[in-house]
Amino acid sequence: MADSFIAEARREQIIKACIDTLEEIGYANISLTKIARKAKISTGLISYHFSDKADLINHTLIYLISKQLDFISEKVVHKNTATEQLLAFIDSSLIYQETNPNNNIALIEIVFNAQTPDKVAYYRIPDEEEDHLYTMLKDILIEGKRNKEFTRDFDTDVVAIMIQGAISESMLKSMNRFTFDYRAELNKMVMNMIK
């Protein structure tokens, strides 16, 4: 039991070093040697835990997605109404981006630069797995329509895509460059659209 805990802690240390290295030098310049240097461990130790660079990148992508999902879910699950859940979803999504800039950059670097063994960029791979954040958001909108908190005059897919787009776009801009409260404005705009 202790060995598996230590191995898991070491894997997380390596993944976090991978995230920091991606943020610093980008995907094109990353190597196991540079990640090992960042983690202050040997390259051989990385190879013990991950079969190769692609395996480490894939585990890093899964880690990034699960961290974001866990953060947002924790804020949404305790809310009682669809309106409260929707506002919590938007707020926690933006807070996550503000407080985890390295994760955002690493995620972008992986999605837009990593490739499958067949040389297909990750962003071009059809979504075969469920996007849990999108599903959570869509379920909130459906529940709000069902219980009449929200108007029935909107398409849940379109609104969910618009909200996620507005959230994602803010990731590409420094929150310090906004001269207004982006969260408040986005919340107001979404509520005007669905109430």
C-alpha cells in the first residue's frame, strides 16, 4: 500500500514538472531530459513510471482535464437550484483559469501540438469520449428548463457551446487585461439569454 502511494506521488511530481516545462518552453521543445531536470530527478525514473514521452503527455492531459473537472464539480454539486449551479459553473470555470495559468497553457500546448502515432493532431481527433464539463453544463440547462427556472425558448446545445466558448476564450486572454468584471458580465449575459 505504501509503495503504491509513493509511486502515485512520484507520478504526480513528474506530471507537474511536465506541466511547468510545457508552460516554460512549449511542446515543440519538451523532452524527458528537460522534464527530469525540472522535477530534479533522473530521466530513468521518468522512464520507470511512463513508457515514453507520448505516454507522459497523455497522462498529463488526463490529469489536467480531471483537475479542472474536479474543481468545477466540487463548486456545482452543492448548489440547490439550476440557476445557482449554472452561476457556480461559470464562476468556478473562470476562477480555475485565473488560478491555474500553467495548467491552461499546458493544456493548450498538448491539444494543439501533440499527435497520435498516425500523426493526427489531438485537436483533430473526433470526440469519442464524453466531455464531462459539457455534459454537466448541458444537464444544468436541461434541468433549469424542466423545472421552469429557465425559459424553454433556447437550444441547450447552442447555449452550452456559447458558454463554454466564452469561458475558453477568457483563457487565451490575461484576466488582468479586462477593464471590467468578466465573470459578472458573462453571468448577466447568460441569465438574460435564458431567463
